[in-house]
Amino acid sequence: MNIHFFGGIHGVGKTFLCKRLSSQLSIKHFSAGELINQGIQKNKEVKSINSNQNVLIAELQHLKDKYNSIILDGHYTLLSKGIIQNVPKDIYYEMNITKMFLVVCEIHHIQDRILARDNKQYDIDLLYKMQEAEIKRYKELCKYMGFEEHIIDTTNNNINLDEIKLI
């Protein structure tokens, strides 16, 4: 199964972008968080980032028989108890990612989107640090996986989907 992974911090527009791509290309879209929650419903023992990622890998295994390709959105770093943590690099290798994308956005837009969507006010400095960590981790992962970098800026929402090549 081809897995096209779109990562970025909360509020950059990953899900919005992935849903548009999914519709245009007729490729099923999944959120890593939703797959993890689905897996946790089956096994309520998950307590750590590593455990969550193992649940994600198991859920992806279930999808391999159903789909030739999927679009998956998630993160390269996670905020846990106020600390930005890298998702372990081996997880992406184990997921057998086909291609990785990074979705970024101007920080003030991210703050506005999160406030509108979740009614949460995030500190602008924290969002900046989170996005910088996400960019750094993405670049490390591309190097580790041998992938070309593909960075998509959603600040203006004027994304030409035809320019995003999945294969």
C-alpha cells in the first residue's frame, strides 16, 4: 500500500488539504490521530507516544488489504506535557511511507485557525517553536528515509493541487 504522509503542527491545514486531495484523486484519507483513537478503543492500555505509534502501525496493517494507496495526515513532533518531542524515526520506516510532505503556515494564521476551530488560544511563541521543531524533524526524516523534501505552505489557501505529486 502506498502511504502518502502529510505532517505539520495543529492548525496548518493538513486535514483541509488532505480532504481536498482525497476528493480530487479518489484516494482515501485518514488521520493518524483518528486511527490511533480507533485502535485505543480496542485496547485501552495505551499510555505513551511509542505505544500510540505502535497502535497506528497496527491500524495501518488492517488497511493494507483494503486500499492500494492512502493519504495519511499526522505529525513529525508532538507536544506532550508542554515538551516538544520527536516521533521516533523508526515509526515512519515501519509504516512503510511512500512519500512525505510537510505542511506549514504563517504562525498568526495557525493561531487564528486553532482559535476558530477549537476555541483554544495558543501562545504565538510556542506555536513558532512547534513549527520550527516540526520543520527540523521533517528534514531529518527525509534524509533518514532517502526522500526528497516537499513543503507546502497553506498560508493563503491558494494551493494548486495539481502541483502536489503523490507518486
